[in-house]
Amino acid sequence: MQYSKDELSKLLRQSKPLRLPDADLSHADLVDADLTDARLSGANLSDADLRRADLVDADLTKSDLSRAKLVGVDLRWANLSNANLNRAEINGANLSGTDLVDADLIDAWLTGARLNEANLSGADLRGADLTKADLSHSKLIRANLGKANLSSAKLNHADLTEANLRSASLIGVFICSANLSGANLNHADLRWANLSKANLSKTDLSSTKLISANMGESDLSEANLNKADLSEANLIGANLSKADLTEAKLTGADFSGANLRWAKLTEAVYAKSTKFPDGFDPKESGAILVP
């Protein structure tokens, strides 16, 4: 059953926590509602207006929040595992420490949202807008971020092991000391990104834009950088052992102190401005000097 406005008002005046599992609250007006610790697992909140609502510690497992308005909502430590947040408006929301395991966040708006220490493992974030979102210390293990917009987002110390970031926009993103081992970043845009001290071992970075990116002291061992654009990139002290740099653009890149042992540089292009480790001969590795 759907609740009328008067019925909702009475429910919200009841003693907390509100218990409405599997309830039909679609299109409900819950602006500024106090839903702290609410039990709403399996509830239908599609198209509901929850702007600025307090949902701290709420149980929303398997709930339907598709197209819901959650702008400025407080969802700290809430459980949204397996929830449907498809096309939900979550801009500026606080989701610190929130459980979003296997959640559907396809095409969701999360601009400026706080997701630090949130668990998004296995979540589907394809096409989501995470511009300037704070995802530091979050878990995104095997999350799908294909074509997502993460420009200027913070992912410091995040765990993105085996995550899919194919064709994602990561311009100016902060991913310092993050774990991206085995992640797919094929065709991603990482211009001006800060990946210093990140674990990028066995990562697919083929055809990525890494122009002016900072990868100082990062682990790129066995990474696939085939046809990647590393122009003006900082790779000082990086580990590139067994990395594939075939046909990569290395003009102006700085590899000072980097480990290029067994790295493949066949037909990679470099210029006089490119800095290699002492004793390393790029021509012997198959690289091509361009004017």
C-alpha cells in the first residue's frame, strides 16, 4: 500500500526507529525527514524526495531508490547493499562509511558526495557522475566504473583491485597510494592525475591519456601501457619492470631512478627531453627518437 501525506506525517512522529520493511514509499515527500536508524529493507522509494533527510545507520538493503532525490542526505554508516540507486540524485550527500556492496548506481549523480571509507565493492557505477567526490580509503574492489566521470575526485588509499575503469574520465584525480592492481583503465583519461605511490601492477593502461600525470614511486610492474600517452609524465622512481610500453608516447616523460628492467619499449617514441635512468639505452629497447 502507498501512504498518504497525513499517514506519512503520523509515521514520522512515531518513536524511532521507523520500521517499514518492504513498504511502498514511491514518490513520497520525505524532505528533511528524520529517518535515523530506520528499517527500510526492501522498501520501494523510487522517485521519492529525500532531500536533506537524516538516514544515519538506516537499513536500506535491497531497497529501490531509483530516480530518488537524495541531494544533501546524510547516509553515514547506512546499509545500502544490493540497493537500486539507478539515476538517483545524490549530489553533496554524506555516505561516509556506507555499505554499498553490489549496489546499482548506474547513471547516478554523486557530484561532491562524501564516500570516504564507504564499501562499494562489486557496485555498478557505469556512467555515474562522481566529479569532486571524496572516495578516499573506500573499497571499490571489482566495481564497475566504466565511462564514469571521476574528474578531480579523491581516491587516495582507495582499493580498486580489479575494478573496471574503462573509458572513465579521471582528469586531475587524486589516487595517491591507492591499490589498482589488475584494474582495467583501457582508454581512460588520466591527464594531470596524481597516482604517486599507487599500486598499478598488472593494470591495463593501454591507450590511456597520462599526459602530465604524476606516477612517481608507483608500482607499474607488468602493467600494460601499450599506446599510452605518457607525455610530460612524472615516473621518477617508478617500478616498470616487465611493463609493456610498446608504441607509447614518452616525449618529455621523466623516468629518473625508475626500474625499466625487462620493460618493452618497441616503437615507443621519445624526445631529447625524455629522461631515462642512468645507463639505460632506449634505442637498444626498440624505442624511437623523434625531433
